[in-house]
Amino acid sequence: MSPAEDAALLLRIVRRHLQALRLNLDSVYPDEEWGFQAQQALEKLLKAALVLQDQTPERTHGLERLAQQLQEPLPVELLQLQVYAVEARYEEGPFALQTPRLQLLALLEDRLEDLERRLG
């Protein structure tokens, strides 16, 4: 697959994650589960951006590491999603979201729109 095709595949998966996030905005839905979906969406957005730059993303769940590879600083609100990659899935919580869900969702949707524009 070409870099554009690889990136498009990742972005289709991101759209699925974002749909799940939108459907689970109710505060009754556990932060740990919502945060995991958000972390996964961001991870794939970063990897898609790397692919579009003709780079091979590292095989990592580390958001900061991927952002470093991309040479793009991440807002602290998004970096705080890192805990949901592993710790919140395998350790006893609670792991409360530090940023409101709607704000995180908007940040992720903005990144998706930017990458989709780049794809053309």
C-alpha cells in the first residue's frame, strides 16, 4: 500500500473510535473505557501523520514518543491520555479524565480533519 492508502486505513479506524466516543459522552460510561478509546484514536492519528510524512511509525503506544518522532508537541490535554493505554486497563483505578470529554473529542476531531485535508 502507498503511504496515502496506509494513512487512509488508519483514519477509517480513527473515525470508528470517534463514533464510539460520541456515543459514550454520558458520564455514567467509565472514564477508563472512554479514555482508552480516545488514546487509541490519538495514537492512530499520530501514526497516520507519520505515514503521510513517509516515515514508519515506531511500534509503541507511547503518545509522547510518537509526537517526538513526528516532531510535533502535543497539548497536555492529549498527553494525559497516555495513562489509558496500559495503566487504566490493568490497574485498579479510578483513572478520572483530567479534561472534559467534549473538549478531548473536539481536539481529536480537529486532528482528524487536518489529516483528511492533507490526504485530499
